[in-house]
Amino acid sequence: MNAAIRRATFLAIAPVVLLAQNALVNVKGTVLDERTGKPLGHEMDMVITSEKTGKKFVVKVNSATGEYLQPLESGQRYSIVFSSYAIYRKHASIEIPPMQKFKELTFNFTVRSLQEGEPLAEVRAFPAGGTELTTEARGAIERVISLLKENRQMRVVVELAREREPAPPPPVQPRKSAPKKSTKGKKASTEPLPPPPVPQPPAVNEQLYAARLEVLKQMFSDIRDAEIRVQYRAGPEQDATSAAPNLRILTGPVKSIFDE
């Protein structure tokens, strides 16, 4: 094949190659809080990854308006991860069909914001007088640990109730003494009885509380930055015979660990 034929062949093929290329599109939209339907009001990133090439794009979401904008190549599927210290981490994906001309496409999303004090677990974690976690409590704590590992700036508050010692037995009432016999010409006399002892309220078993607290701290020991993200506090006092939950786990303050 001579040079003229090769050149003619290239010119015939070139338009086909150009037409086969997928155009860039502007992907835009809003990311709103599903609780309020409004912008989050905190910084948030969208990490968009091409499932075809693995190329990543880190997109900043406008905290005041919830808007974002990112040019992407059409004809691909993209996975998206939403992350912020103020939300539960979320995964999503979008599919952009092949396009030959520039176009704008709108994709709107919602995320769930973190709210301080939201209950994550409330269980009867320890039997009366015991320091071994129940099966139900272990499962609940492991679910919270999974949340903490997925959301690496999320904070929690672990509230452990304080168990009171069993009530002491009722005080023994002193026996009444018989009145003294009177001698001739004298009146019979009786000695006044001492006042009954005042019953003492049961005291908190501080040693048991400390032992249970160590069990809980061991459960959370593998969490990154646990000393900042996991707080412990004493809960209400309970009788040993109570069947009420003695462990609560709540979402903690909503702020970045870099603010410490």
C-alpha cells in the first residue's frame, strides 16, 4: 500500500474515531439534609470515582446552598461517597449514558445529619452483681463500633448506670423490758426505750461500677482516636433487682476531631 492510499484510509477512519469519543458533561445538583430538607450547613466532600478507570474526583459541597458541580466523562458509571464529621457516611452511584455533545445533568442527593444525644443503643448490659456483658449488649455495642469505624469523626457517649448494694436487713427492734415491781409505798417506774435505728439507704457499689466500666472500655479500645471520640459518664442509680436498661449509648458532640 503506497503513501497516498494509507493517507486516504486514515482520513476515512479518523471521523469515525472522533465520533466514538464520549463528551464531557457537567454533573450538578444539591446535597440536602434528609432530616430538614435544607443544606447541611457544615463542610462536606463528595468523592466521585470512575468504576471504569478508577480515577477519583474530590468535590466540595457548598455548605450554605448544598450545591455541587463536577465535569465528568459520559458513558461511564461512577460511585460516590459522601463524608463529613456532621453526617453518617453515605454511598451512592450514578450512570451517565454516552453522549456526543456537551450537556448538563442534574443529580440530587440527601444525607443524614448527626444529632447530639440521639440514642444508638439502650440495653440491659450486665446482670445483677455481674461484670459479664449479655449477648444482646455485645451485639448492640458491636453495631455502634461499626458506625464509629465507618464514620471516623463520629463521637459517642457511653452512659453506665450505677448499681446499688442490696438493701440491708431491717433493724432489730429492742425488746421491751418489763416494768419494775414497785416496793411498798412507791410507784412502779419504767425506763424509756431508745429510739429505733434509722434505716440506711443502700449505697452504690463503686467497685462493681469500675469493673463494668473497664469491660466497656476494652470493647471500644480498637477505635481510632477513642480517647477523643468515646466519652463515658455515670448514669442513674439502680437497685440490683431492677430490670431496666443499665447501658445507654448516644451520639456525642457533633464537631471535628481536629478542633480538639
